Amino acid sequence: SSKRMNMSGRYKLISNEGMDDILTAEGFPWYKRSAILRIFVTQRCEHDCANHTIDYYRLPGAILPAGEYHWFFNKWVRMDAAHESGRIYFVKCEYVPSGDGIKTIMRESNNEYILEQKEFLKRTQLKVTKIMDYTLSYPDGRVIKARRIFDRIGDL
């Protein structure tokens, strides 16, 4: 297999573009959307390339509690997000063909929509930035897009 980018590290959110539209479409009430968009969360990502798993940990903050998500590559996993959006998803990760990122597919359990999240690392001499592009697709052809940008702030 080709060389794959390891996404592990600690990241601080620095930019939300279009996320309010995504959260609205997913059914988050206004007060939760407002809180989510106002805070700049810190995320820890553990990417185990050998075992093809990726774990995300949202570090606890003043508004949002800690959160944990454990996903697998090329295997659908049920995720109950009732405590956040009131929905159940089936989630699967894939490596993008170029090897420089990953794609996470979240299929809403009632097939109301599919959310694709693509993550790439952009490296310069001074810093590493994680770009997360979101595409929410509906069966009727509607599409909503968003982007979140994180700065890498350290190792695990």
C-alpha cells in the first residue's frame, strides 16, 4: 500500500465557514449551534494506520462537554448522536486516493442525507494546518458545504 498521511495530533479550531448551515440542517437547535460556533474547540486525534482506526476526542470546554468518536476505515460503525443532534448515523472512514488525507462518510440512519467530511493536512515550515471540508448531500440533489480549519498545536 502507498504511504498514508497520519492525522494524529492536537488541533485548535481557528475558523468555521458555513458550519451554521450544516448544523441547522442536522437539526441542532439555535442555542447549541450558537455555542458550537462561538467556541474554538481543541481536538485530539489518534490515527492508528496499522489497525485502520481513528479516534477523535473533543477536549472539554466551558460550553461543550468532552466528546469521543471512534471510527474505522472501510467498515461501517453505528454512531448514536442523540445527545447532540438527536440522530443516529452509520460512519465509515476511507483514505483519499492521493494518500494525503482521509474521508469520513456519515449516513443518517433514515437516509435523510449523507455528510462527507474530508480532512487534509497542509504543512509549511512554520506550522501544520488541518483543513476539514464538509459536504451535506440530500436525495433531492441539494448540497450544503462548509469548512473548518484547525492549527496543529502539538503531539498527542
